[in-house]
Amino acid sequence: MKTLLVLAMSLLAFGCSSGESNSGDETIGKEIADDYNEAMDKAQDVERQLQEQKDKMEEALREAEEVPQDP
């Protein structure tokens, strides 16, 4: 999957490049890369939240197992 992504980004960069230099304008490739980075940041935030919830549930289970049971 990473290979396909690298290939697609390479083809995009190659296709968007031209002999002219537009240093003042943002390129489409930069816009796509910015959107991709933003999506990755959101995904990492979701992953972090899920990991926190998992840790809380595991802690609650450990505490429940430590409680002495009445016979």
C-alpha cells in the first residue's frame, strides 16, 4: 500500500511540474500534501483517544479483579 502511495505521489509531483517557476503560487501538490497531513493528524488524534479509552478500560478491569469477593 505504501508503494502505491509513493508511486501516486511521485506521478502527481511529476505531472504537476512544468518548466515554469511559480514561486508565489501554491501548487496543487502542496495543497494535496497539506490535506493529507491534516488527515493523518486527525487519524493520530483518534488513535490516541482510542488508546486512552483502552487503557482506562484495562485499569478498570484490573481494579475489579483486585476487589475481594464475598463467599
